[in-house]
Amino acid sequence: MSRQIDSPRKDNSEENISRKNNSGKDGFKDRLEQKLKDRKVQNLFRKRHTLTSCQGPTVKIDGRLLINFCSNDYLGLANHPEVVSAFKKTADQYGIGSGASSLVCGRCDLHQRLEERLAEKTGREAALIFPSGYMANLAVATTFAGRADGVFLDRLAHASLIDAARLSNARLHRYQHVDPASLDLALKQSSADQKLVLTDAVFSMDGDKAPLDELISVCNVNNAVLVVDDAHGFGVLGKNGGGLLEEKEISVGDVPIFVATFGKALGTAGAFIAADQIMIETLIQFARTYIYTTAQPPALISATLAALEVLEIESWRREKLGALVKHFCSGANALGLDLLSSETAIQPLMIGDSENAVRISDELFDAGFLISAIRPPTVPEGGARLRITLTAGHTEEQVDRLLETLGRLL
């Protein structure tokens, strides 16, 4: 008589596989949901505003007209008639999309003209356009630094510079904020083959300026290459809007690689790197964020060219912005507001606690002002703030209204 042997249950049955798969998906989503809950509890949850108007000193959100004090449109060019007209005319002539990357067939004569104009503006041999400042910074670090090299960053460097340094696979060094002595020590202790120092010119959350003269001296002594990202200074600072280098009368040779963006003072979108011809050609051949991305639309390039022309002709915009910054700082000091030391359009009002920063931002919104609460991890723990930005489009009366409201709320 034969014995019937029961077959063991198979763990890979369709039912079990489905159960495991669902459990994995649910577990993944549960972890994401918990991360979001944690962020809300910590008052770090970010919410998006949706504008139903053009960018400017006043914007419309949910049917409400608000005075906008958190835009980077420092010179009010995002809706300038000449810039808008250039975009429209070029769209009629060239269409919208560029169709391909710059190395395939996406680069047209307008791209070349803008690169030549930017090289002339910055006093460099050549320039290269990128879709964003983030991509430009990635290109610099990943092209000019590798495993045997070292990248040195200010403690408060922009996130794009931090990510760029990490992705370069070079050893990352952080020196104390605007502290040349700290950088000097880090460079001297490094055995890296190539030393690349990356710094913001104007720091985006504090509004202060990098001590470029001192950084240049330190880099020269330690045979390091200095890269300056002037995203928040280009177009605003300097007699002709050339940025912090122009303001401080720093020669081109002292800063081999210069990065700046179009999405702030110029009011459009994108970025560029300016350097000598060898460096730019190296980027063209090896920078992955240039090689493997679609070229910017021709109409946008045309708008940026128009913005550069306005920058030259309407110098009163920089002068007005400077006057408004002084007016705001004077009024804020009279009220005893806790402003960081900044001479730029970025005026951080320190709150400290994230919950209070969000509360005050909401109260300002109710009072008719759009000002974002900036919290960790964008800024250090305990460093929550209201990042107030002034533009040439604002009026003195709007600034006074803001000061009056801040004085009442704080």
C-alpha cells in the first residue's frame, strides 16, 4: 500500500507573492506617510502657493491681491514689456521647443549670441548656458573635481553647491561661514591633487557677501581654484550690474570660474558659466548636465538677451533697489527688529522657532503680505526666519506698510 506524501506549501505561490508585494508597497507608503507626519509635527512641512497673476511686487493668490516680499525678481524684469515682447516675437519665429540637446541640434544662433554677450559682460573668453543654476553648479564640480581631489565649501553654501560637491566624488570639506582663516587651514591640511573652492557671492538665506578679496588670497597661497556663484548679485551689484566681482573691482584672473543665473535679477530662467576657452570647451565635452539635457527654448534665450539690454539702459532700477534696502533697514532698526547684517535685497528677519516663523508668515498673509517662513533644513536648527526680499518694483509706501505690520505683529 503506497503512502501519500503531502507536498509542502510553496512560499512562491501566486497568493503569497501577491501578499508579499502588497506588504512591500504598503510598507513603503507607510514610511513615506510617517516622514510627512513627522515634518508636520516639527512645523517643517512646506506648502505651495499658486499664483493667478504675473510675477511682480503684487501677486494674486486665491483671488487675493498680496504685496509680494519673497520674490527674487530683484529688478522687476520678469514682466518687463521689452522682455515679454522679445519672448513673443521669437516664439513666432522659432517656435517653442529647442528640440534636442545643444550638442545635437538644439542650439541656435540666439544661444550663440547670448553666450557671446555673457562672455563680454563678465570679461571672460567664453560662456556656456545651462537650464538652471543647479545644473551649472553640478557641471562645475563634477567636471573639474574627482576622487583624488577636494572640494571646499562655505558652511552656508547653497544646496546646489553641496550636492554638486557630493556628486563629484571628491572629498568634501566645509569651512566656517565667511571665514578665510578656516578655509586656509582646511586647504593646508588637505592632500588633494586638485583643490576646488566653491562659494556663493551673496548668500541666499543670510543676504551677506563673501569676503572675496581674502578668499582669493587664500586660494592663491594654497594653489586652489576659486569658483564664485553670483546668483543673487549678478545684475544687481556693481556699477553696471556685473555682480559682486564688479562691485569689489576684482580682476577676472582672480576668479577663474564664474557662475550666475537668469531667474533672479534678469527675470527669466536658466544660468551660465563664464571662464576661459579651455575650461568652457572642457565643460562642453565632459559636463553631463550640459551634454544630456535639452537646450533652452529660443524664445527664453531671446528674452534673456532683452533683459541684459534693459539692465544696461535702466540703471535706475539698481539705484532704486539700493535706496529701498536702506529705507527698510533703517525702519527695521528703529523698530528693533532682529535683522541679520545684510546690505543686499535679501533681508532675513530672525525668528528662531519654526512654529513661530510659520505663524507670523500666516499672519502676514492675512494682513496682505506674501513672505515665506524659511526653516530647517534650508537653514540651521534654531535659525528659522522670514526671508524678506525687496525689488525695484516695490514702492516706499509698500515698504512702510510692511514695517508698520511687522512692528504690530512682533
